[in-house]
Amino acid sequence: MLQQILFFGLPLKRISEIINDPSFDRLEALEMHQKMLLDKRARLDKMIATIDKTIRYTKGEIQMSNKEKFECFDFSHNPYEQEARERWGDEAVDKANASIGSLSKEEQAGMTEEMVAIFVKIAAVRNCAPELEEAQAAIGEWYPFLNSKGHYYSLEAFKGLGQLYVDDGRFTKNIDQFGDGLAAFMREAMAVYADNSK
């Protein structure tokens, strides 16, 4: 029982509720933990391999494409889906999912590569003023990209999305993987873009 509790890694009150539930199956729980740990190990192995390649690339030993730099990040899983459903309703989320789901694996990979390329382009200009032409040209690729993937963002919603990149630490963490301070820069650049496009 102690081993089981340690495996869960949850608050004690929640663990108590789970293991005292009549439907609790110890073997099933162990198998679930095993699968979760194996999946986590696979993700870590992929990330370590990408870091190894990035170190060699940084030393000038190998070439590395943008796709290779970000292949250890899974952009297909949306950890915000439930939250999006609560904010904007099932219909909007289902429509977006259907649009993406209708794409082939190759098309989805192409979409991910396009998104990464846009983030890399915006990150490259993040240290300049957000109202400058090069900053606006880079952020100007993000707005039509978002609106071509099953969503529709008004200019005001686009501006609000930029604010969310800073207000929600999960967004900030993910975006700043492309460059420190990128989320904050995107907020400013998206606001300028929205205001100038009205």
C-alpha cells in the first residue's frame, strides 16, 4: 500500500479517495503507472537525443534543420482543450479539431513545421521594438496562420490571445522555449498588429 501511495505522487486526500474506492484495481493502477513512466522515458530519451544534436550543431559539428530542433516537442496534443471548451464552447473546439483531424499525417507535420518556422522567425526579431517593420512582418505571418487552421480570431481576439501568452504561465513557458522573452514580445507585437490593422 505504501508503494502504491508513493507511485501516485498525488495529495494524500486524493490518494485516499482513489485507493478506498471499491472499483480501485491495484494491478490496473500498476500497469497504468508503468505505461506512464515508459511514455515519459521515451519522451525524455527523445529530448536528450535532440539536446545532444543541438550541442553538436552549436559547436559547428553538424547541420540541423528547424524541424530537427523541435521534433522532440509534441504539438499535436493540446493540453488546453478542456479549458478552451469551457471558454468558447464545444462547437468551436470540435470545428477546429475536425479541421486539423481532416489533415493527413504529412499535412499535420507540414503544419507543425510551418508553425515552428514562424516562431523561429518571430524569435529572431524579439529584441527589436515591436512596432518596427521587421517585427510586424514576422507577427503578420502568425495571424493568418492561426486563422487558416480551423479557428477564426478577430483582431481584438488576436490581441487578447497575445495577452494570454503572458498571463498564463503555461503559454509563456512553451513559447519562451523558442527564445527568452518571446511571449512578452509577441503580446506587444500582436497588440500593435491588431491596432494597426483595424
